[in-house]
Amino acid sequence: MDMHTVVVGTSGTTAEDVVAVARHGARVELSSAAVDALAASRLIVDALAAKPEPVYGVSTGFGALASRHISTELRAQLQRNIVRSHAAGMGPRVEREVVRALMFLRLKTVASGHTGVRPEVAQTMADVLNAGITPVVHEYGSLGCSGDLAPLSHCALTLMGEGDAEGPDGTVRPAGELLAAHGITPVELREKEGLALLNGTDGMLGMLVMALADLRTLYTSADITAALSLEALLGTDKVLAPELHAIRPHPGQGVSADNMLRVLAGSGLTGHHQDDAPRVQDAYSVRCAPQVNGAGRDTLDYAAVVAGRELASSVDNPVVLPDGRVESNGNFHGAPVAYVLDFLAIVAADLGSICERRTDRLLDKNRSHGLPPFLADDAGVDSGLMIAQYTQAALVSEMKRLAVPASADSIPSSAMQEDHVSMGWSAARKLRTAVDNLARIVAVELYAATRAVEIRAAEGLVPAPASQAAVAALRAAGAEGPGPDRFLAPDLAAADTFVREGRLVAAVEPVTGPLA
């Protein structure tokens, strides 16, 4: 486990800290300011609990049952019951990194001092994370309002020593056994605490943060594969000139064009438009790559702004305000996060689509400007990369289906009390699939483009130094070059791993310098 430590204070957290805890096992500590804020807000809740007047979440039921005033002797049972009843998820288990992000982000809000949770409950949350205990959370159960209720409830159930969880060794056991094995005492929830552990956008936010990290790598990788395809198709790099992008100043467009230009520096393949098969200009999928990749980059930047705001937020209902009021609110609604999750699924689908169009062009002898059909060694005897493009096309079609927005839907719940929901969890779940598929799509283009560049090199045309570095690194990773047909799936799997781990970017940057 990574010994890096993330300190949770009162003012939110960063995307980098989410990734460190979720993916790399960073330790979590509460700051002294957070402990003080927790204690101060708890005093307010205790004072309200002692009053005869009902206060939502403290001395009442929840949702459509909020009209019932709960007597003092039943309040601990009320908090246990809300966790048990709301832990109603179904379906496959959610990935470990998602659950860790979910727990860490709920701790982030708890530590703000706006939830009324006792310091010892927050410390138990940190202890569970640090022990590598991961609650079993299921795929279905969140409507994104009031937050990710069922997923968070399964996490809260583990804090109580109930339900199932996965230990650091990967074995699923009763949560009580795992807590005992790590010397962690289960929490006994008091007024407000059960509700405070459930009411947040933490699952969808965690998945947004991790998707952004992955998409940053994939967009830079796609700039590289677009450059390789342009080179293999004997295209022109004149369309990448900075002065052309300065007159349409979308930031991402300029960044993508610059990345491509740097990859192509020193190429002997570009600029052959007027050779044996004259062209006035390249096809859209080649010529407009900076515009499409760049628009996606700008969408990522907007999504990162929304994520940053949510990472700085205290999402709960009711909340404890600095002046001592405990007020109901609607901040748990996932709409801001759900929208950008859907935006990202749209741009990821479009990026996958343009990658596939370039791959198809590389394989078509009528449009590839002299490359062999399907990049085959002996076309007719060999099929080359024909079916690799089928696989890529199937992935692109799936991406288009995943781009249908979840946030445009709503389904009422809780006896019409919660009558408009965000579906943000669903948006996040399909985005994770889209990001996985996008890595595969980029990998297929990379595999085709590097083979095409090598075929050109064998004809005496010298690829750019950055292209040569990409080819060499991919071959070293186990994806073989041109030759007779062979079992193709292992090569594609190697290219997929190469792309998603950021190794394509790492391979070319010693030549190009850092790419954005």
C-alpha cells in the first residue's frame, strides 16, 4: 500500500487526492481543524436533539416519512434502520476503486463540519479506508437523488459492522469480522449520523474524477494516433499550423494541433499530396482531428471545473450552518455532476468515431494512397487487420449507445417526495464503460497506424522520430509489426494495455517534449 498520506480538512479535497486514495491506497488522516469542526457541529446537533421541537433528520423520519416526530429512545434505532433499509442495492459488485472514492468523498463532506457527525465516526471511516476494507456495493440502487443512497448505505453498513466487505487480501467476509481483525470498533450511530452518511453525490463524483484522469491520457494518446494516421496516409501537416488555429481560438483545438505537429516533426511521409494520387486536401477524419479532439478537451476542462466545485462542497441534508442553524436543502441533487458525466460520454463517443474512420481509411486500398489492402502481407491469402476494424466498429457503435444521456431521464420515488432525480450514478456507470471502450478504440487505430507507418518505411519513406519511438515501444510491449496473419487478439490486448497505461504518451515525449 502506498505510504503517501492525504490529510482531510474542512474545505474539501482535490482530484489528485481522490485518485491517490481510490487507486493507489494512500492513507487518510483527519486534520486537527476537521476534528474541531466535527466536535463543534455535533454540539449543535445534540442541543437540537434535546429540544421538544422536531428537526428534520435529527428527531424526525426521512423523505416522505419526515412528518413523524421520533422519541428520544427510538432515535438510535432510527439511524440504524435507515442504513439497513437503504442498503438495498442489487446486481454485480462495483469496482474497488469506485467504492474507495465513494467512502473518501463522504468522509470529505463529513469532515467539513456541516453534517453534525461525531469525530469518532469520521475517524472510523478513515480507519476502514486505511485498513484496505472495501464494502460490497452493488451496481443498482442509486437515482442520483438524494445522492447515491444505496451505495453509500452499503458503506455505512460496514461502519456498523454489518453486511459484507472485501478485505485487503481480496476475500469477501462479514464486515464485523474484518473490523475485528483490524482492531476497529463498529460505530453506534446517534441522531443525524445515519442520514449524514447516505446523503451525497460521492459515487458519481468519484467516478467523474477518475474518468477525467483516464480521458486526459486518452485524448493525448488520440492526438498521437491521429498524427500517425495522417503520416501513414501521406497527409499534409500544414493544416496543423498555429496561425490557422489562432483564428479559431478554441483552447483545446490549438493544444491538439500542437501535439500532432510535434509528433510529426521531421517526418519524411507528410506532404505528398501531389505525388502519384494528387489530392487538394485530406479527408475530414484526418484534417479535422484537432477540431474534434480539441472540442473534447474543452469539454473535459468544463467537467473538471464542475468536479472542482463539487470537491469543495459539503453535500448533505440537513446541514449545520456556522450560525448554528440546521437547515434542509436540495444540495444533494446530482444534476450538475450528471450533466457533465453525460457530456463526457458524448465526446468520448465522437472521439472513438473519428479514430475508427481513420482506421478504415488506412485499410481501404482505394483511399489509403498506396497501402496494401487491409495492411495485409499477401492480400487474399492474408486478411490483415480486416476484423480488427470490425471489432473497433462494434466498440464505436456501443459508444454511441452509451452516449444517450442518462440525465435526460427522471423517475419519481419516495411517494412522490423525491419526484425529480438526476440519474447521475447511471451516467457515471455508463461513462466508465465508455472510457474502457475508448481505450480499445484508440489502441486499434494505434495498431493499424504503426503497421502502416512501418510499411511506408520499408518503401524508403522515413517516419518522424516520434513515430519511430512509438512503433519501437509498441513492438517491445508485445504488439507485433507487419507480416503474415497471426492470432490477432493478443496483439490488440497488448496495444490496449499500452494505451490505457499511458505508455504511448511516455514513449513519444522524450522526442517531442511534454505533450498536453
